[in-house]
Amino acid sequence: MFTGVFKDRSTKERAAEQALAELLAARELRGYTLSRNCELGPFLIDYLFIERSLIVELTPPAHAAGSPLTARYDARIKFLNTMGYVVWGVSPQELLRHPERVLARLRTALER
């Protein structure tokens, strides 16, 4: 029973990661330089629009307030913001349900 739950979750995560990669390859974003798998300080960044200092990532699932994972994620965001980067997170659910809406919001963020 548990195996099915973990398998579904893993499949959904992979689907969201694939959807994000496809979204970032969209024709509308080709005017922006996108770097993949960059190291910034101690962190590996999957997607970075260098000219805009904009990091794009899937947001992690919500964790209980005060949990070590939440604290680590918040510290990571704070570090990257201090370095001058903006972290633009998108939820996997929104990406999979409304990719056009996510693309429009991303274009707006890049045009700022």
C-alpha cells in the first residue's frame, strides 16, 4: 500500500520537473539567457536567468513550521537574496494544472 503512494508522488514530482524544463524552453523565453545546474555558494541551482538574477524552481511541499527542512529552505532563500538573486518558486500543482498562467507570470517577472 505504501509503495503505491510513494510511486505516485515520485511520478508527480518527475512530471512537474519535466513540465518546468519544457516551460523554460518555451519560445517566449528564448530571448533570455538561461543557465542550468549552476553553483551559487553552497547551493546547486537548477535554472538561473543570469541577466535578471532570477532563479526558477519548484517549491518544496509544505512542511510543518519550525521543521529542519523549512528552516534550511528559508536559510537558503535568505542567502540567495543576500547575494542579489530573486528566487521565483512555482508550485508543482499550479505548473501542471495551469502552465500558460505560470508562463505569463514568469515572463512578467523577467520583464521587470
